Amino acid sequence: MHKVLFLSLVAATAFAQIKTQASPPSDIGVANLPAQKIGPDDLVALSVYNSPEFSRTIRVGPDGTLRLPMLKEKVKADGLLPAQLETVIAEALKGEQLLVDPFVTVTMVEYHSRPISVAGAVKKPVTFQAVGQVTLLDALTQAEGLSPEAGGEILISRPSPDGDKKSSLVQRIPVKGLIDAADPELNVKLFGGEDIRVPEVGKIFVTGNVKKPGMYPVHDSADTTVLKALALSEGLMPYTGSFAYIYRPDDRTNGKNEIQIDLKKILSRKAPDVQLQARDILYIPDSSGKRNLDKFWGVGASTASGLLIWRR
């Protein structure tokens, strides 16, 4: 009876020691992060059973490798899942005859290799790590949503398959489809390395013989016309001339193109309405026919957001 009791105590003590040795040391930081492929600058917690000299928290180097004590060669971690890295480290320890049959545990502490950047017309530009499943709407939520100046599309730049950032792939996501229509196909998955940019909405400028000159957003270029611009500027003042002028930037020459339109015929529906583009200036002269553009040419057009400079 005493012999059986003694053996039971010995077994319980041995089990407790094994359980203690199998756990990572208390000085290793362990986080409950989803398992995903490891990359440069990630932080991992390494635990080798019954070998505290190998158990430690270690950061993956810029070259994607780990330098472990007493190992002659670096261990490649880049592109491996934690379970795969466990096998690679165990084989390295065994191959260099440091341990006979090592039992290795790898736990992710921090991810730093999968940054997602959100910038542009958002309320809070942000860069965060893609941990677990991340979608485009998740990224916009991190940035606290779109700002009122947001345009009609979102640009997602992804690294090319060969890792060359200069030849990144750009995907265009329409805001209406993503948010208004809630199209799940547009809520694309993000894996880290993406740059998300939300361009500001385009603007047109209306000046001259109108009641409310100013700058107006172009949310839909296909739906922005001369008549709608006049409605936004609250209509014409008395003594308006028959013709109006659109000044359109020419990016190739850094100059401007002047487009004359028959405003009188458009208003009387004898001529079709004219479509405007972002950055157009619609100028409405008075009946004198004099084009008083001093407020634009060389001086600037005062707008709600600053000064538009347009030199001759």
C-alpha cells in the first residue's frame, strides 16, 4: 500500500514538472494572434521543451531570417506559418546535433510585416497591420470613414507579385457600389502591403454674372452640366450676355483651352446642354461683352478652400 502511494506521488510530481517545462518561460511575451505567414520585423515567441536556453522572444530580421543561439546558420522564417517554422527550427537543432528530438512551439507576438495604409479624403489617415481577415470596409473603419470631400472612387495599390513597389497594381473601387449598394464583391480582402487612397472629389468654378460665384463639387462628371452649374450658383444676374466661356486646363501644355458656348440658346432649349469636367471654370460675362477676368488671370479665384491661381 505504501509502495503504491509512493509511486503515485512520484508520477504526479513528474507530470507537474513536465507541464511546467513544456510552458514558455514567464519572460516571453505571448499574444493570442491569428496564425498567418511570417514576414520581416514580426515578433515571435520561441519555446523549446526542456531547453530554456533556446526559449526566447525574437524578432525576424529585415532579410526574413532568425538568428538563434548556438545555431551556425540562420533560420529562414519569411513566408512560413508558425507551425511550419516550428518544424524548420526543430530540424535545424537536430541537424546541428544540439538536441536529439526537440519539441518546438512558435507563437506570434506582433505582426509588423503587413502594413495597410489609408490616406486621402478620410477622417483619420492611418497605417495598421493586417492581422486576421481584413477587408476594405475594415480599413475604412480604421480611418473613421470617408470625409465629406471624398470623391467617387477608392484606389487600392497592391505590391506586384515580384515585390516591386514601383510596378504596383492599382484597383479602382466605386464608392457608390461599395457603400450605397453594399456590393460584397467590392469589399475586397486585404492581406497587407496595400496602399489605400481616397482622392478628393473634383471641383468646378463658376464666376462672372451669377448670384453666387464659387467652387462646387463634381460628384458625378457625367451629370455635371452648364445648367446644373448655374443652378448651384443660384442663377444669373440681370444683364447677362448671350455667350459664356468654359476655361479648361490642358495638362499637356500647362495652359488652358477656351470653349465658347451659346448660353442664350441653351437656356431657351435651342441648343443642348454642355457637360463640364472637374477643374473647369465657367465664366458668365455681362451684356457689355467685356470679359473681366482679372480675378482669375494672374490674381486668383477666391474659393471656399483657398486660392485658385491661374496665370496667363
